[in-house]
Amino acid sequence: MALWEQPDRDAYLGAHRGRFDGGVTMSRHGCTDAMFACFAGGVLGCFGVGYESVDLEAARRHGVQVGTTPDVLNDCVAD
């Protein structure tokens, strides 16, 4: 079940600390310290434009690499 489908997101995150190898998000949703705490290292893929909603300091603290998709929407946005 996806995080956004959880009735109590904080409880879900607390119960799953260190259980995921990584995750995928989009710039609109981002990734918080509580979410990174669920990762056992690994990677976060962030698609869309920007990554300002991703807590990069939290990613460093939890040893998570963050990848983005720069320039993927430039042509579409320009049209």
C-alpha cells in the first residue's frame, strides 16, 4: 500500500523504520526526515521539476542517495 493511501501516515512511517531500500516520489510530494528514516540506505528517485521539497540534509543523515530527472520536461513546459 502506498504512503498516501495510509490512514495514519505517521504511524506507518514509525512502524517501518529501516525497512525499505529506497523509494520514488515527485517534486510535489517530496520526502521528509520521517520518510528517509524508513530507508536502509538506498536511493530516492525524484521525478518532475525541482527537488526543493526533498529534505537533502535528512537524506545525507540517513545515507540515502537522491536522484532527479533534470531537463526531462523542458520541451513540454515550453510548448
